[in-house]
Amino acid sequence: VETDSTNNDDLQTLRKGDEEVLTPLGFHLASLPVDPRIGKMMILGSIFRCLDPVLTIAAGMSCSRSPFVAPFEKREFADKAKRDMCGHLRSDHLAIMEAYNQWKAIRNLGCKNSTLRKDENDFLKKHFLSRQVLSSMQDLRRQFRDQLVDIGFATPKRYSKAQQLNRFNENENSENLDLIKMIVGAALYPNVVVANYNMDISNDERLKKADNEKTPIKFRTFQGPVNLHPTCLAYSSNTVKELGTKLLVFFEKLQTSKVFIRDATVVSPYSVLLFGGDLVVNHIKSNIVLDGWLKFDAPAKVGVLIKLIRQELSRILWEKIEKPTFHSEVSEKVITSVGVLVQTINESAK
């Protein structure tokens, strides 16, 4: 058995004698007026060069209301409109990003041509979106970006294009949706939901059959059983095969008659394996155990490789967080490789 205690939470605080000391990440998060998970997401978005989409997701998660509105008498139509627009993303967090991007594109056209302003109203009505919430998101994005500039994780707008290119392209990977999902997963961990949980995310033939049968999917977190809220994009999946994975991450739980997950993003196992908590590689049983409860069937050599990648990522993240403007050739290659890796793995799994 091999263990790896590398944990992103360790980047936030360290023990120094009997005192808890802020690390560079903890110091930066303390200066951002947002939930620490959202702050961590924004910093990772900068490091992995997909800042704009992550800022949009962060802004949406920071609003008190969703941009998607569902009048009681039109709830079914509102739900269908959301799924038609964003269902392919399998992520409520990326759905907010998609809605904002489409609204912004139409709004920009309207600013250039007054005759097109009606299109914005039609768009909002068709997709059951709130102009007020989307406008709030726009304001929050600006504020968040300014705050990241202040701590060195975003390029000042006053920089010339040449200066920006010499520094780094903060949106080089903004089209890589798999990487963005990975960052959402890394920031929200350990808020993990497992589908058809049996203390083992395994290759058992009986479970494979159950995962493909059209029976209700059972979900649970480490604390116990949960249910996906009907507004979640993943709610309509009838099988794990349709869901695409057994793992989801979430931001909020809602307690009513049951415990509901209100927002969720489907993530690949690598999202939690690379950025999760304590990892144990079991050579005899050929599996990997994360934080004592998430079990993955994998040859020992795969587990050891993941452990080595985690250690290198931890070193690079520490370096980047401690000195945001510093860029080494090795760290840039590793960051680029991670983006290519998660995209390639997810494409091969489709």
C-alpha cells in the first residue's frame, strides 16, 4: 500500500508549532471577498489559462439567484428551455456560463445595431433568463477580475497586446470544457456525489448491468444518501451510462423533505484523483482509495503514476500561488499537458 497525503487544502494552511499559518493560497483567498471555494476556482482558472469562463461561473455561483427563472405555471417549459440550451454540458455550473455567453453575444450585437435590441428581449423570454441576474454577473466578473489583477493572477487591461503576450495568455484554454469541469471539480472537492454508490466505483459485472438498466439512479455523498433536484441538468439521466460517469461535484445542498443537490457538474474520475484528498494505492487489490471512501479499480502502476502527477501539480501550484507572475518552461508544459490529458481522456471515453 502506498499513500499520498497531497491535498489542495494543505495549500491553504500549515501548522507551525501550535499555530495555524496561512500559506500563499490561504493568503490570496483571504483577500478575495468570496466563498473560499469560488476564490480557489478563480485562481485555478488563472493558472490553467481559462480565466474568462471560470470568472463567469464564479459570478453565477456568487449571485443569490440563478439566471434561469421558472415561473410556477411555466416550470415545465422553463426546464425544457434550459435543457435545450445547456443539456449537452451535463453541468449546472457550465450552463450558467453558456447562458451568459449567449446573452452577452446578443447584447453586443444590440449595442452596435439598435434594431437588434429586440432580439435580446426575445432571447431572454425564450430561454427564461433574468436580465437582472445576468447584469449582476457582468458586474461581478469585472470586480473579480480587478481583484485578481491586484494579487497578480490577471493581466491589467492597460497592458498592450505585446505585454500581454509576453506575460501569458490567460484564456488559451478557454474552449477546453473538460479542463473547466476539472477546475470546478478541484475547487468544489470534497463535495462529491457518487451514483449507484456501493463503497466501490468498480468494474463488477452486476453493477455494470445495473448501471445500464433504466432503474432510478441512487446518489450519495460521504455523509449519506442525497437526491438530485429536478432542476439539475443531470436529473433527467436514467442510467449511469447516460450520465457519463458516476461522479458529480456540487456547491450547495438543500434540506426539505429530503436532502437535495441543487447544482451539479459531472466530472471524470481524474478530476478528483488529481486534486482530491489523501490517496492510497493498493497494490494487492489493484485499486485506488481516495479519502478512505472513494474506491477506483486501477492497476497499481496507474495509481503510482497518478500519485507522481499529483505531487508535481502540487509543486507547480505552490510555485504559481507563491509567485503568480513567475513562469517557468517546465511548469507551463505540465499545465498544458494536464489540459490535453483531461480532454483526450474524456474524448476517448465518449
